Amino acid sequence: MKHIVLIGGGTGNFTLLRGLREYDVDLTSIVTVFDSGGSSGILRDEFGILPPGDVRKSLVALAGEEEHILRELFNFRFEGNGSLKGHSFGNLFLLALTKITGSEAEAIKQAAKILKVKGKVLPVSLNHADVCAELDNGTVIVGETAIDLRGKGSSIARLFLSSKSYLCEETRHAIENADLIVIGPGDLYSSIIPNLLVSGMSEALRASKAHKAYVCNLMTKPGESEGYTASRFASEIVRYANTTLNSIVCNTKIPAPEALELYAKKGQELVIPDPTTINWAERVIQEDVIGEPDLVRHDPHKIARILMKLV
């Protein structure tokens, strides 16, 4: 059985996992643990645990099909004006398991058993740190949320972690023994690259004989990637991963004009697979990877079919 490792976080990772889980492969989702906002950030600050949000999303994506009610339960978010407002049940569940087992890593394993996940979900590191961005004007922004929500302004010149973080040993083992490693898609500087900043990650990627693929974003994002083409996205991945890419997957479909207009109001533009993208990989795969024309999102089944051809 082929072993596929995904490195990322957020909805992009969720989408790829939902597509690939339909195949007879061994899946491992490696997720960022540097979230600082929302429910995850609050639990991190109040209880001293690693932010559970991206872990929860991957667990739900890989949960057994018969565990429908558990998937809904893990995604349930409290509303109203009480102290639980904004928290997801899954995050609180992972907090409780961490306190019971005494370990974030063990909590994830126990949650995976309960959800009967297909594959593994591994944190990129067990060390606590904040993502920091140094802008072109010399300003330093601290925290994933601050980077994510800052809007337009000076470009990000450099990304780094506030303190030393080390790659988990089980995570290293998964990377070094993978047949296919998939990076992205997702918010470039607040979701994807933070994984690559962990000490030992680039060494593990270089040591792995796996086919290394990057799935490029569909749209740019104000404050992170405005004006970026596919080659600029890919160049940043190569810069921080410090390894070569075998393939880059880019979208060629033009979404419905109405959809692009909605994104344009938010300052987002369609990512173009420009010719220089080939400078960053042995092969650039250009295909229609969008689902419904009025939603600019990766189609899990189209992406999965493309990636399975690389194994």
C-alpha cells in the first residue's frame, strides 16, 4: 500500500484528505500547531495546550463514513453569549483528552480511534511557538491570526518562529518513508509555511525519496499573497522547504464571472499558472481542479485523481 503524506492545515488539507481517503492508500496528515486565534488560540492561552483546530479538521476529514454523528459533533460550534461561545466541541474534546492522557500526541491518537479515522493525523511539532512575520518595512508581526487578518500593506519579507520547534519523531518517520508528499493548498504564510519552519523538516524532506508535489492556491489573499502568480507561490515553498519539488499542480479553469467579482471585492484574484512556474519543479500539471463554477474551491475528487497518478 502506498503511503501519502499531506503537509498543511485548514480547509485545503481537509479537501485533499476527503478526496484521497476514497483510495486504497495509507494517509498521514501533518498539521500546523501554531494557530493563535479563535477557539484554538483561547484554549492554547488558557490551558497551555497546542492549538487543536487543524488537528480536529484532519480527524474529521479522515473519520469513518459510518461515524456521521461524531463528525457533526466534532464540528459543532457553540453559539450564544455564554463562555463557550465560538468554541467547537471537537476542540474541547481534544483538550479533555490531553488532560486525561497527559499528552497532546496521545490525545490525538485516542481521538483517531474514537472517530475510526482512515490513516494518521500527526502534529508537525509538540513545541509551543508563535509564527512571526517581518515585513518589508522592518515591522514584525507576531501570531498566526495577526498575519492572517492584517489585510493589505507591506509585503512579508521573512517568516520565522518565536522559539525553536522540533519535528516530531513520528512525523519525521512518516515523511522519510512516504511515497508521495503533498504540500498545500492553504494560506501561504499562516497555514502552510509554518510547517516548513520547524527544525528538522527540510532535512526530512530532502532525505525522503518520495515524489514531492505542491498544490497551488486558487486565489490570492490580501496581506499574504496579493499579486502572487503560481511561480511566486512555488518559489516561497521551495525557499522555506529548502528542497526541490517534482510536481506543481495548478488550476486552469476560469470560474464564473460572478464568483470572481465576489472575490475581487475582498481584494482576491485568480492565481495564474505563469510560464516561469516550471523553474520550481520538474513538472507543472495544469488542469481544471475546481468544483462548482460559482465556488472557487478545489474539487476533492479532481485533485485526488491527479495526485494518485503521481504515486
